[in-house]
Amino acid sequence: MITPQEIISLIPKASLWVEEQEAIILSNGVPLTEKQLSIASKIGIKNINKIRLLQVESIPEPEDSILDEASKGIGFISDNTLGITYRYGIYIRHDFWENESLIIHELTHTLQYERLGGIAEFLNQYIKECIYYGYDRSPLEVEARTMETKLKDR
């Protein structure tokens, strides 16, 4: 079992992996639809035209066994993960590709990356919140779920 301190010490390594994943999505993903661009604008994202979505069978997990264990330990990626945001790159599981609530949720994380100043800064806060509060009660997750409710079908 990996300790919270060990997970926190992995943030620089995790940041590099997230940058790699973002690059894959930006190279292979599709731009937001007009409706999604409107949602991103309502959320307050500054660089909405940078965002790309990539449809996948399942969310890719880190190949590095320590990062994978840490990721599972905080609930970052599991078999149940439907979507995940790596700054301007967003993976969406194929069976939830058209799910507006999920898109709103993930776009809110893009806003958080911008607001916090980038990948390392976001991961530092997000990971610590998941350790301290638990994934479901993490303030960043609560904000994303609140935004889903606020913007769904508007």
C-alpha cells in the first residue's frame, strides 16, 4: 500500500505523465462542438479553442506501476472512470461520448487547471484534496459536480 506521503512525492512524475497524455489527446482529439464551446465559455475557460476530446474504449492508465498504484489509491483512474481531463486534453469513454453532464464536469476541470496555473499546480491541489477529503468530497470534484447541475440543459 502506497502512503499519502509517497503519493505526494510522485506529483512531479505524475505531471510529466499528464503532459504526455495531454499531447496525445491534442494530437488525436477533436475540437469542441458549437454547443460544447458555448458551455466552455459559460464555465469561464479562457482558451476554449485549445481543448480537444478523444474518444477511447477505456481511460488509459499509467504504465509505471507506482504511478498506477497511486492513481488507483486516490481514485484518479479506475475501471469506472468515464472521462478524465489533462488540462486542454480530455479523454471520454466511448459509451459516454455524448453525455453532456460528463462534458460539463470535465470542462470544469480544464477551468481549474487554468485557474491554478497549470498541470503541476492542479495535480498538487487535486491529489492533496483526494488524500485529505477523499475523491468524492474533494472541493475540486464538488465544484465540477456543482457546475454539472448548474449548466445541464441550459
